[in-house]
Amino acid sequence: MTSPEALRRALDGKWRHVREQSRAELAAMDLAYDHALSLDDARSRVLEQLKQLVPTGIPAAGFRRENGGTGDPGMAVTGIEMLAQFDLSLMVKAGVQWGLFGGAIENLGTERHHAMIPDIIDLGLLGCFAMTETGHGSDVQSLETTATFDPATEEFVVHSPTPSSRKDYIGGAASHARVAAVFARLITLGKDHGVHCFVVPIRDENGDDLPGVTTSDCGHKGGLGGVDNGRILFDHVRIPRENLLNRYADVDELGTYSSPIESPGARFFTMIGTLVRGRVSVGGSASAATEVALSIAGRYALQRRQFEGREGEETVLMDYRLHQRRLLPLIATSYAFRFAQNQLVARMHRLQTEPEPDPQQQRELESRAAGLKAMQTEHATRAIQEAREACGGAGYMAENRLTTLKADTDVFTTFEGDNHVLLQLVAKEMLTAYAKEVTGLDPLSMVRFAAESVADIVKERTAAGALIQRLIDARPGGGDEHDLLDRGTQLSLFEDREQHVIETAARRLQRARQEPERSFEIFNEAQDHVLKVGQVHIERVVLEAFTAGIARCEDPEAQELLRDVCSLYALSSIERDKAWFMEHNRLSTERAKQVTVEVNALLEKLRPHTLTLVEGFGVPPSTLNAAMLDT
Amino acid sequence: MTSPEALRRALDGKWRHVREQSRAELAAMDLAYDHALSLDDARSRVLEQLKQLVPTGIPAAGFRRENGGTGDPGMAVTGIEMLAQFDLSLMVKAGVQWGLFGGAIENLGTERHHAMIPDIIDLGLLGCFAMTETGHGSDVQSLETTATFDPATEEFVVHSPTPSSRKDYIGGAASHARVAAVFARLITLGKDHGVHCFVVPIRDENGDDLPGVTTSDCGHKGGLGGVDNGRILFDHVRIPRENLLNRYADVDELGTYSSPIESPGARFFTMIGTLVRGRVSVGGSASAATEVALSIAGRYALQRRQFEGREGEETVLMDYRLHQRRLLPLIATSYAFRFAQNQLVARMHRLQTEPEPDPQQQRELESRAAGLKAMQTEHATRAIQEAREACGGAGYMAENRLTTLKADTDVFTTFEGDNHVLLQLVAKEMLTAYAKEVTGLDPLSMVRFAAESVADIVKERTAAGALIQRLIDARPGGGDEHDLLDRGTQLSLFEDREQHVIETAARRLQRARQEPERSFEIFNEAQDHVLKVGQVHIERVVLEAFTAGIARCEDPEAQELLRDVCSLYALSSIERDKAWFMEHNRLSTERAKQVTVEVNALLEKLRPHTLTLVEGFGVPPSTLNAAMLDT
């Protein structure tokens, strides 16, 4: 049998040492969520837990050396992800303080703001990230809070002009945060320069609201009871001019606005782009929580017996085909996302530690992070729900943790950008790249061009490009009986689907240019098609990351097992989208049926490895925290 | 525009008066769940609320006149369903006391037990329904608790012989229940006669455990905070012989066992069958909660604007195609289930008020109730999740209720029978009917028979048979452009799928008879196929119920709107299962694409009716209890 240790090594990736450190250190900290606590007590407890994290070095890793950190973004993000294995309230609280608030100060601010960072690291200064408003979430450009420059006093006046401009759902705003990074429209000399970020003190040392600031409490939520989400209203709150986080734009004493980036749109997206770590962390944390849920449900399925099967003995749940169908493809998908996440974190780390990151690569990173966050959190919702149901009544008891994992991760699908918005953002990026190439072509040459070149645009985005291409080139002909198990065949099905979906979406949207007065309708009618561009792009990226991850795995037995897991991911994903493949003549009805046959064969083949596979996730049994599991 | 009142009248069904009564009476009762309460306080509050329900007459409706009730099972079930619109803890608590505990006493007991019923109705006697054990949930026949007759004292000795025989998740067992209806293996004179039900006092008047009884608390759960679920262990607890609920089996003074039903299997299923009301109530309640969630999300989608669309104005969420795609098919499905549920309740009412119910009809009722419960609760999980996500961050706040609806209904997919088990039960019923007809045929004639007669078996089960047949016969040829919108076409697609799935499943399982030593494997490999038999059967039943409901609707405008809603249900359901229809040559790739075109056209057509449609559910805005909604 394959050693779970070898699998874990493959999944742990580059920041394995951080994972190992966290596994040991966090397990000693008593982090399990306690449902018996009141909201106030749960929040205080999480704040105390946060303090315990400071000495681990994870918080400092997120900041540059010159600012008092240790400059290891990969470690910072991996550390957050590991917190998600233990308690998601703590993960969010840490993410808000060090990732979002600290990240805004470091990435949008300059030297004068960076002086705060040591206090941010050691929790001497608690902050919050006041972006979302009651009226605007994913559409950050339309935020309404204003910061109007008053040259008389050289101050910005921060104000909430409407009820919908109230800052809302802000982690830390209900009680703990003393300072807020506030996103507001910068107005100076009568001109609105769009959304910028400002440091605004909101509470005094007694925890009371400062003059002009009114905070309130969001109260109970679907989960995350340890996070004090709240609301903030500003009534003409004055802050010094220097509180503008002025890396990308500044206002001088006279109120003159200046920015190194000419276009307001480009400036806005550059600023937002520096905050990419938030989405990387949310996606990774959703995956970590899913791995915990599948570890619990997988182990339970191996101990629980129900209904008589062979020879008068009750059957272990995992021996049922239906149970295998419910859990194993989800486990395979979690493997796939872990490889993709590791790849994403490595890229992010590289770009964020380069002195001059390439803007094109930065944009690709943002798009990848947005898309993976959407797909990982969607998987989390589906997989944790299935894990809970697969454990029956026991799964509904809080002591078995699954309902808490579900409730806590539930918000991930809509925060840090609504998933549907994010996938359209990914699609926009793909379609823009496509449009760039086809601009100026008449419709006929466009079609011809499409047939020849979309392939290249798609492939440009490939990670381990050469390996993938080799596999695709070496794929067997469609006539082979088990060719669907061939990685090249799977990769080419994914790639071909992506090409076709992009090409046809572009053609539909093209019409909007011809009929500008109907452009909203044309976009709107194609919205599900556009969403699919994002989905299938990410699915390909994930399959390629899995493929590359297998190639890097050094243990031959583990590699062998991973190959089957990867095929299960690929084929069950194709199975879910079978209708598309048939409608577009990519699979005949016979081959479509064969997909299901191969999935079932893989389930049977992987069934004996269930325990090994969940052990591969690297969640120590002692930290699963599910009362029903034999220990 | 269609009047929502006319829609509501169509959906309210036969027990409209009960719905109207509940809408008024329950709204006045302050039933909204309060998250600020501790577990103990939440439970006490729900118990107090339960007392308020007694004067409504709903509790009494569930019991026969001769036992002190008013003999209106339809009213009882509808009343429970209405509770689910207000608070699900209260619904479950009421369901346990009057439906499960009271139902066991009335249906499994005889005169001497029926004397308890007036106390059960007015809550003088609080009981619980102790069926599930830690080791056995859906497999009730394998329960381990024993009730051994001791002729010396003429008592039964109730005992939990193993840790897995502990009664678990029992509503009321943690604190409120004084008496339990305990399911245990009846053993007398050394023989095990299988599972029977016994009345066992568990607490004294101070609420302390009686000698030999050890109760404990399940503590926090995923939701349903107001229900005191608990565990019970019995250590040789003695109860009088008369405490056996002896309608279907008795033991005399000497320990001699007797039963009017010869076969132990038939006896068991007859006993369990009398408890069908539990599943009917759970399915209906899941649907009611879903309607509330969709009412909230639908209304929010009509007020919330996000991202600029036409002419510089932000777009109302509901105007986005994607949002329509997310919500409208779910709303249509909820309409469909309401018609199916009304039909089920009417059947149940008829059978339960007949002096001599037909056993075949009773079996069909049980199967229908099991299948609808599975499909309704699966829909609830999916729809409430989508409703929550469709409301973004606001949807995650407890004050907007969606997360509570999700958490509370979550257990419905696995309690009162795990959905996967229930659908297999439905399939078994279908396959048995099929097998009866084909017994004795050799394989060749079987195939021939199949082609001719499966249709009849399927159709026998049809409600408004003649109408349906007329529509199917009158369907246009496949060549018509919009023929997919024809009800006859839709019905025949559903019916044909069901026939084919049953027929092929039967053929696969047939092999188990030929290779008995591989029978477990053969069944297991076909498990997802068998599950599909259950699903597609229920989907057809639901479409037919919708069709019959439209025919009964008296308002022509409402009828017209309902026709489109029904098509959206049918076509979006076909769209989800498109791959099957293509793989089995029921839809060409062109027609498959046309399904999506028609769904999109229906979305556009129904969009202006969104408010009317959610108003049709009949949840008064004042009781939606979602802070974010404009009122």
C-alpha cells in the first residue's frame, strides 16, 4: 500500500515546513470552537487565541523585512490556511488583522504608514478593513463613502452620505478594532478621483467610538461566531492629510491630486490588485476546511456499518457504490485544488518578492486567484454539505464538527468577491486576451483566425506547458477502449472545451459592438455562457496543476495512486458536464456512457485506498475533533 | 397582471382554511427564533410556544374523534407545515409530540393506551419517539434495544445491551419528555419477534431520570436550537406488560406471542407504515421553509441593485440572466412540490379517515411519501443555499433568516429516513411491481413484455390519469419548433425516461437471481441506477401533480402563468438531466440545445412576474422576518 506520508509530502508543497510547524504548534493551543460560549465570550476567546499566534512567526511572515516583517508571503498564506484546519473564526480574524488590514497598510501605504506595521504584527494595534458597504459589495468602484479634502485644515473629511454607504459586515468593527482602513471616494478641489484607502481611527483606548464615528454590531451570523463583524457610519470625521495611503496617489497641501498611474481605472485595479492575498487565503482556507470535512466523513464511512450485505454482516458505508460516488470524487477534487493552490501560492510568493513584478503576470495572478477562490469555495460548500449528509444524524451534531465547518465556510462563496462576479472577471480577462488578438479582423477572418489561434491564447496560460503538450500530443486515438483514462485525452478534452467556449462567447459578445444600443441585453443573455468561460478555464488550470504535481512527486507508489485520483477528478468533472461535451460533439453517446463506466471502475479501484487518501490531507486524527470517530 | 391571490388559492389546496387560520394566529405569537438565547432558554421558549398552539385545534386534529381528537389528519399535517414557515424548532417539537409520539400511541396502541391522548393533545403528558439508536438509523429493523418478557412479574424488561443500542438524537429526550415510545426487539419465551413499540416512562415529575434510565443531552446541533435532542440508555427497566403498544401484536400473561399478521416482515412494515405522517410532515415542512427562503431572496433580488447596466443606472439583481437562472427554476420547483404535497396530503387524509383502507393504496402512499420527502428536502437544501448566496453578505446575517432556515432544515435530508435509503425504497416498490408482472417469463419474452407493458405499470400509478393521457396523446410531432413547451411532450419525456430506467434496472438486477453468490456486487454496482429509478419516478409524479393542479385552478390568468411555471419546472429538470436524455437518444443534440433556449425564454417571460410568484407562496411579508427587506 502507498504510504500516506508520501502523499502528504506531495500535497504539502513548498511550504511543507510551515505546515509541519503549524500542525504541531496549533494542536497544542486548544483552538476548537466552543458552541457553549456567548457571542461576546466567543469573540474574546478568539482574540486571545490570536495573541498566541504572534510568536509562531506566521504574522510577521506577511510583511516585508524593511517594515518589520520577515518577508515570506508564501509562509503567511500557508499559515492562514493551516488555521482554517483548526477554527475558521480564528482564521478570519487573523486574515482581517494581518492580511487585509495589515496588507492595505503595507501595500497601499508608504513609509509613514509602514511605521505601524510592528504594532500590527504584535497586535498592539488592532485594525479592520472597511471596504464593503451596505449598498455595495463586489462592485467596489461604486462605493459611496466620501473623503473630501479640506485645504483650510489640510484634512480629509470622511463621511457616510447615505444609509447605503454604511460600512457593513466589517470583521473587527463591532468591538475590537481601533483603526480602520477605509475605502472612500477621494474628493479634492471639487473633483471625485474614485475609491482610495484611508487610515481612520474609530475607537479610543477604552473601546468607545471616537467623535463622528458610530459603530454597531452585525450580531449573529450563519457561522464564524468568534468574529465581531460590525458596521461603521462616519459623520464628517476629520483625519490628517497624511492618513491617505498614498503609494498610488497623493494630495498635496493645496489639494492638488497626483498619481503615477494616469488612468483612474488602471489605478483602481492596481490598488485592488495588491490585495490579492485575501482571495488566495480564502480559497486556500476553504480547501483546508473541506479537507477536514472529508477526513471526518471518510473515516466515519470506514467505521460505520449499516444494512446487511454479504454473508449476514452489516456493510461498511464505504463499500456502497453510492457512498463511494458521494465521497471519492470530492476527495479527488480536493486533491486537485490543493495542487492548484500550491502552484498559486508559489506564483504569488515569487511575484511579491520580486523587486519589479511583471504587470502582465500580476494580472494573471489576480485572475487566477479570483477564479480559484470561486471554484474552491463552491467545492467547499458542496463537499462539506455532502460530508455532513454522509454522516447521517451524527453529522448534524455540533460535536462532530461538520455543521460548524459548513456554517463557517458558507460566507466564503460571497465574500472577497461574489463567486459569480469573480468568474465573470476571469472570463473578461480571457475574452480580452482573445479580443486583442482578433481586433480589426472582419467576421470571416475572425472565424478562420479562431480556428487556428485560440489554441495558442489558451496555451499561453499554461503552467507546466511542455509536459502538458507532450501528454496531449501522445494521446491515443479515440478508438482505444480505455483511452479516457489517458491524461493527454483528458487534458485535450478540457483544453478543447475551453477554446470552444471562449471562441463562441467572444462571437456572441462581438454583436454588442455592432448593436451598441442592445449591448446590455446581449451581455445579459450571454451571462451564463460567460460564466462558463471562467469555470472551464479554471478547471483546465486545475487539471494541469494536478498533472504537474504528479510529475514532481518523488515516490513511485504515491505517483501511481495520484494518477488514479487525477483521472477520477478529470472524469467526474467531465461527467458533470457531459451534456456540454455531447451537445458539442466532443463525446459520442457511447463515449459519454464510457465516462461513467470509467468513473465507476476508478471508484472501485480507489475504494481500498480511502484511508490513505484522507490521511494524505495531513490533518492529524487528534485534531479532527469529531466525537463520533473511533480513536 | 395575474393576481397573487389567485395563485395562492391554487397553491393553498384543500386545507386553505387551515393555512389562513395559521397565517393569522401564528403571526400574532412572536415565534421568530432568537439567537441570543442560550440552549436552555431557547428550549424553554419553544416549549412555551408549544402550549400556545393547543387552543388552535391543530394538535387535536391529528387524533381520531373516539380518542379525544377531531379526526382531521389533513389539517394536522397542514398545520405542522405552517409552523415551518415561522420556526422550525417549534415545528419539530410539535411534530415529535403530536405527530411521532402521539401518532405511535394512537396507531400502534389500543384503547388502554388511547386514554393518554387527551393529555398528549393538551401537553399534560410530554413524550418522545425513541426509535433511532447510535448504531442504527434508517435501518430500523436492526435496532438492538431489547424488551424481554418476564412471565414471573408479567413485565417487559427494557434494556440497552450495547453502546450502539443507545437511543440517540431523540427530540425531547434531553429534558422535556416524561415518557418515551421506545422501539425495541420483543423477546418472549426465548424468541426474538423483532421490533415493536413500548411505552416507557423515563422521568419523574421533577424531571429526574427514573431508576435504570440514563438520559443525556446531544447539546448543540447544526440548527434547531429549540429542540432538546438527547440520548437514552436503559438498564433493565421494568414496565408492565400492558405497555406494549399492542394493536398489531400482543403477549399474554404466560408470555405467548400473537399477532393478526403472520409474517414478521409484513407486520413490521405495517407498523412502520402507520407512521407515514412523519415523512409527509417533514417533506411539507421542508417545502414551506424553502418557500420562505425563496420569498426572501426573490424580494431582495427585486430591491437590490448592483453594477451599472443600462443608461448609467445600477441594475436590479433580478434583471440579470444569471440571477433569473439561479432563482426562477427553484421557485418553479417549489410550485411543483406544493401541488405534489397537496395531492399527497389529500390521499393520506382519505386513507386515514377510511374505515378499511386498501393495503395496496396504503403501500403506495408510503412509497410516495418517502420519495417526496427525499426530493423535497433535497430541493430545500439546494434552494435555501442558493437563496442565501443570492443575497450576498446580507444573506449571511442571522437577522435575515436565511442561514437559520438552512441550518434548521439541514437535518431533514437524513432524518425520518436518509434520502438515499428512501429513494431506494421507492425504487424497490417500482421494481417489485415490475417484477410481479414479468415473473416466469424467459429473458426473451421479458424483453418483449417490457416494450409493451412497462408503460402500463408506470401509468397505473398516475393520479389524474385521463387528463395526462390526453395531453400525451395530443402532443405535437418532434418537428415543431417549440414543441418542448408542450405539456404532452414534457410528460411523455418524463414518462418514457421512467419506463426506460425501470426496465434497464430490472434487467441488471435480474442477473442477481442468476448469480446469487454475486448478488451483493450486482446490487451494489447498480445502486446509482436504482436511485435514479426513485428520482425519475417522483419527478414524473410531481409533474403530473402540477399538471392536475393547473387544471383545477379556476382563474384563467393564474392558470396561464402557472402553465409557464410548470414548463420551467419541467424543462429545467430535463436540462439538469440532459446528458441522460442524450445518451439514451431521447433528445438529439439540437433538441438538447433547444431545451436551454426554451428555459432562457421562459426566464425572460417570467421575470416580470417574480413578485407575483413569491407572493403566491402566501408568506405574508410581515412574517418574513428578514431585516434587509424594504417594508
